[in-house]
Amino acid sequence: MSQLTYSQVDHDILSAMKSPGRRYYLLLLADVLVLAWGIYAWRYQIVHGLGVSGLTHPVMWAIYITNFVFWVGIAHSGTLISAILYLFRVRWRAGIYRTAEAVTVFALFTAGLFPIIHLGRPWFFYWLLPYPQVGGLWVNFRSPLVWDVFAVMTYMIISMLFFFTGLVPDMAVVRNRTSGWRHKIYAFMAQGWQGSDRQWRHYKAAYLFLAALATPLVISVHSVVSWDFAQTIVPGWHSTIFAPYFVAGAIHSGLAMVITLLIPLRKVFRLDAYLTQGHLEYLAKLIILTGLIVGYSYMVETYIAWYSNNIPEWQHFTYQITGEYAVPFWIMILFNSLVPLLFFLKPIRTSTPWLFGIAILINIGMWMERFVIIVTSLAHEYDPNSWGLYFPTWVDISITAGSFAWFFFWLLLFAKFLPVVSIVEVKEELPPPVVTKEGVT
Amino acid sequence: MAESNSGLVGSFPHLDSLLHAIENLKKTGYRELQALSPIPHHAIDAALEKPTSPVRVFTLIGCLLGSITGFVLTIATSLHYPLITGGKPIVSIPPFLIIVFELTILFGGLLTLGGMLWNARLPRVHIVPAYNPRFSEDRFGLWVPCDEKEFDEVTRLLESAGAEQVTPATR
């Protein structure tokens, strides 16, 4: 990137924000139609009750909670790239962190909907919040479901703070180049930024501390999500490995989602100079790491179930492997822990079609993982008399499709209204313009 | 220079000429210089001899407030309506620590943002006249507070350091 100049950076990144073409509007229209269908399905479910979804005894948590865990997981890689890699001073994050962080925020918008969709009477969702009510009853702070509310809401607020704080200096650049109503919006988002030394000093300090706060937060969030399961005594859920296993899985799926989105972004907006093949290769290398952790967790979980000699625990694992849900189980093993190993081969991790294809497979595999964890455990608990099966109905599937449309709806708006690559951070990575040969260190 | 808001702005195409100008002006006795730059750079902070940002104090206070809120919220509400669930004590510290942790981060983050806005004097409605849009693009600016009779000397110092343009501007 060393041949780029500062004004070239402004020009290249801002040209992605020009008025979109017809294809963009068609894509947006298709997306909004799927979203509208999902909203219709939700309305249908609210009017007719949860019975119209596939939820039935004993599987009372199914696709909605799968989606919740999946989307919270997708959010995690954004924080990994924007906060954890920032603390480690990883230089290559500059080109990709804005998109990764947008993925975090929008994935949390989506995840936050599912516990509410899963309620029979969604208008009572505020019962989860601690507020003084007339009966003097408060929420049960010993319940993992309440921890979840606190963890996910904190995560959403901190991610949005981090996202908008990082945007402020870039908004000043956009503000200076726009006019009319757009100028007003960007001027508002820039908050009067002028890049004085005073503003930069406090901004950098705040950014560092937000990153330092977000790092333990991201690990806590998926741990808390895993405890929704691990705190119960359901075979297959009641395990101490769940927290690290979920965190690694979350980052695994999130990295795959970031690759899935960066490849088209780079192509459509011609940002090859900023989102290089090298960036994708680094992400692929991180996926090898998380894929190995996830694969190791699958093995340890199964081994401990066998070694414990606990009959319900072991029957659960044999059921997973050979029962009605064996296909999702083997998809999960294959796509999450074996296919990513192909990234060990350099020709594969540097080839865009392979990267894209494998990233999609990991997305599917990680969604299946959550489905397998949730549904197989509930389908086969202790008492064979109460065993049962779950199959999604059109309502479950429509709402799930709608949730993807909801996520991509925000992402499509983001790609046109905000700079998809951080202008300031890319400039920071360039050598500053100097007269003297030795430069400024 | 608190009584006067007048001054000169030099625009520099190069970072090292900006640093050079800061050194020269400091030697001549000019204080309260203000740099405007498209990127943050530690060399600018070092040249201007600015103290460490106090935002970290805000973060600390926010985190402490969050922890206290977490403990008070969980313990006080449990004692207020003592309902035994799962055979666990009314005040169960281990699960409460999760709420304490989340609120520590939440309040810490909110006060960090508040600290930044407060210290950086943001948001501001009026952009200073000294600001030039190119200072967000590819130029480094230096605002020197000075009286009209000092204009000639400051202009000379800025231009000798490599300023391509010097314009009078108020803060």
C-alpha cells in the first residue's frame, strides 16, 4: 500500500459511496421482499400462537435459539478483529476492521430479536429487565437467562459505541466532501470533528480503553450464552467445556462470515488495494486455528461422555452420531473441523473461489452445530417415554430467512452510506508524507 | 494569549515540516499551538508536549461505578423480595458476579465515551475558522495564537519551516 497517497485513499474509499446502480436496488428489493415475508410469518405466529412453529414437547428450544446463538457468534469475530487485534497492534486489521465491526453490530441487531420472537407473548419482553414493579418482584439474578440479557445488551451497546467512535474522524472526511441533506447527516455524525491534536489525543485514549473493555466482554458474552445450556442438567449440555467451546466456535463462524462478505465487497467496490489477498489469507490462517479448537472440542466432548461411563450422557452422543439428526451432525463435523484444514495448503487459502466456498460451508456447518447441540439434546433426555422429534414448519423457516434478510438489509445500507474501509486507519498505516529522506518515526 | 483569539494558520504538506515549525515556534516563545491533522501521530503529541489524556480516569470511575451498581442491584433486589429458587442462598455471589462484570464493562464504556466527549470538547456546533477541510485529507495545519504585530514574525517562521500557505484565522 506504500504507493498510495492520502488523497488517493479518500478518493478510492469514498467512491464506493457514490449513488448505487440498478443492481444494488434490485438486490435491496429482493432482500426487502424476503424480510417482509419473514415479518409476515412472525405476525402469523403472534396471532395464532407458538404452536404454528415446529416447537413441540420435548423440543421447546429449536430453530429460534439456534439462530440466536448463531448470530451472537457471528458478532464475535468483529470484536476480535476490531478490539483484540487492535490491542495486539496487528497492522493488517486496518483494511478490514470497519466491515467486521459492522457485521458485529448488525448480527447483534438480528440476534437480539430471537429471544423475543421465541416468546409466546413478545410484548412482555421487558419482564426480563429489572425495574421496580407494583408487586415488588425483581428478576432472578441466579438465572442464566437473565445473565444473557445483561451480556447481550452490554455487548450491543459497547459494540455500537466502538463502531460510532471509530467512525467520527471518517465522518469528518465525508462531511467535507458532501453537500445538501447528506452533508447535514454526516456533519451530525462527525460531531464537529476537526482533527485537532487535542481531539486526537482523547480520541486515541478512548479508543484504546474501549478496545480493552470490549476484549473481556466478547469472551464473556458467548460464555454466558453457553451457560444457558451448560447450567441445566440436560445430557449433552451439562458440561464445563461449553464456554471455551462456544467462544472458539463463535469466532470460527464469524471469521467465515467476514470472508464471505469481504470477497464481494472488494470486487464490487474495486478495493483490491485496501482489502488485499493477504488480508483474506490472514483470516484463513485464523480459521485454521479456530477450526482446530472446534474440532478438538468435538473430540474431547465425546471422549468425556464415554469416559464418564454416564449412561444418559453416552446414549446422547451415540444418538447424535446415528439418530434422526445424524446428517446435521456429520455436516457439522465435516464443514467445521475437517474442511477448514484445507487452508493449510497455500494454493487453497490464496484462491478466492476456494476461500469463498469454504467460508460458506463453515457458515452452514456452524449453524448446524448450534442446531445439533440444541435439538438433539432436548429430543433425547433421560426418560425414553418423553423422547420426541422436532421438524421446522414454514413459519420457522420463513422467520429464519427473514433474519438473514434483516442482517443483509443493514449491511447493504452500510455499504452505501458509510465508508466500508476506515479512511483514517488506512492513512495511519501509510508512511506519513515527509520532505527529509529519513522520515518521521 | 487568552485575551486574544486572533492567530495564523500554516498549512503543511509534510509531517516533518510541521514538527519543524512547532520546534521553531516553541524556541521563539510561542505557546498554545494547536495542530490539525488527518491522522493522529505520536510525534505531534511529543512536539507539542501534551500530557497524557485523562480519559483513563473516566474509564476507571465508570468501571467502579458499574461494579458497585451490579452488587447493589443484585443483592438489594434479592433481599427485597427473598424468594428461594433452586435451593440456593438468597445472596448468591458467584452468579451475581456475572451481572457485576457486565455492568462494570457497560458503565466503563459509557464513561469512556463521556470522558472523550468532555475532554475533546465534542460535540461542537461550530467548526473553528482555522480549520480547513484539507486538514482531514492530506494537509497538516498549525494554528499559532498571536497579535497582529506578531504576524510577520510568525509567517516567516511558518514559511521557513515549509508551510505552503499561511492565513489569518480566529480560534
